[in-house]
Amino acid sequence: MTTVAKVTGGGEGTDSPYALSHLDALESEAVHIFREVAGEFENPVILFSGGKDSIVMLHLALKAFAPAAVPFSLLHVDTGHNFPEVLEYRDRVVAAHGLRLHVASVQEYIDRGVLRERPDGTRNPLQTLPLTEKIQSERFDAVFGGGRRDEEKARAKERVFSLRDEFSQWDPRRQRPELWNLYNGRHAPGEHVRVFPLSNWTELDVWQYIAREGIDLPEIYFAHEREVFSRSGMWLTAGEWGGPKDTEPVQTRLVRYRTVGDMSCTGAVDSDATTLEAVITEIAASRLTERGATRADDKLSEAAMEDRKREGYF
């Protein structure tokens, strides 16, 4: 009698010989999206800030086209208030993979008098104009973003292929159905499509994938001692952007960041998680998304994110 060895497809927790694991399925979907965009569009670009979601997105793009080079350039909207550790990581990754990086600078727009500093010091809402004008000037017709549906209710409405008009504005009523993972990239001259390969991922999926793939991250994502002060229930980093006030004492605390953005609106969380395993355990027990817990810009109003998306934000 001939014995046939059981072949497994890497699926954890399933007896099916051809089943993909949860992470393998998410990876396969994202790789398919990258290849679909490469085949449909002429001049795509990847938004890359050096944050964990954009890092995973770039890792997936590298996988999608290996051993060839990634056929897209990168774009970062620099507020001028970014964390130095993240900018250092961004430049190191760009150099390591020989990628082309476009930078849209909020500071340049302020220096030219096109944009004006906000009273609260945060520059995140000021990113929209530099982003949309860079898209128009470089004629990008597809823009990859790391947004996920679990992050925030406005992002939960977003399609994987999200059409933007000639002013880069988002209209939920113009979003197209994506039945059976069929994506419609048609757009009129001047319009473009925002593409979200991580739409169906959760924060926990992202961290588990980072651990599985051994992806390097900026040290800011792990517990470290940092001088912070409390504002609106969050630990913010002191900096040239305007914090802290005289009534906000600075403390040295053991913290880490769950998400990375402008220093003026991104809060740290108390944490002793110094390893990937510890971070994953911490995230699994959390009942707040990273944006809900640590992003002041999403708390400006109940519809803050949706308002910015309609104006052309990520």
C-alpha cells in the first residue's frame, strides 16, 4: 500500500491541506493589489512615512515584485514636526533599497505664506495641500496608503480602490463596489485613485506579520524612557512645535508609540513592552484602536477624519 504524505499550505488551526493561514491570506491579497495597480496605472506612488503600516506596505511591495525592483517611487508629507527616529529610519530604508523618495514639505508652504500655523501647533491638518499639489505636479495616478478599516470609522467606509476627483477630494457616494475582489481603476484625466492594500488588516495582524517576517522598525515603537507631558489625556513629546505650556510639567516615563505622526498630536502610551512578543500581547488585550487612543487630530471633532478625507487627506 502506498502512503501519501500530507501536504500543508501553512494554515494554522485547519486540517485543509491547501488552506492559507490568516496572515498568508492577507499577504496574498495585498500582493495581488500591488500587482493589479502595476498593470492598470501609469505612475503610482507609495505614501511612506516610516510608520509601521507604511513599512509593512513597502515590505509587501518588495515581495510582490521580487527579484525585480519595486516599480514605484515613495512619497512622504513632512510636517517638520516628525520624530527624528522615524526620519532616520525612512532615509535608511530608502538608501538600502535604492528607492526614489519625493518629499512634500509643510514647512516650505508655511515659509512661502501659503499655509499658516495653527494656534494649537499641530500640523497634521496642514498636510492636505502639500500632498494634493505633489500628486498633481508629479501626475501620480495611483497613490498607495497604509490606512486600515479597523482604525477609524471614516476609514471603514473606504474602498480598496478609492476614487478621488480632480481636486483630490473623496466622495463616499462615488465609491465603486468591489465584489469578488475585482477592482475598477478607471478614472478621468486629472483624477486619481487612492489604494489601500492593508484595508482588511487589523493592528494585531500588522504586528503579527512584522514578527513573522522579521521586519525592522524604528525604536520608537518599543518601550523606552522619554520626556513627555500630559495634555488631553495623552503623553506628548516636548518639542519646538509649542509644547509644553508652563502649566504642563515634563516627566520622564517608560513609554512607546502605537502609531507615528506629527509630534504635536501623537501620544505615547505607558508600556514596558520592549520586544515584539510583548507588544503583541499588549495589543491583543487593548480595547482601543491606536488612533482612538493616541491621535489628538482625530479628536478635533466627531467627523474630523472624514472632513479631512473629503478635502483630499490620506
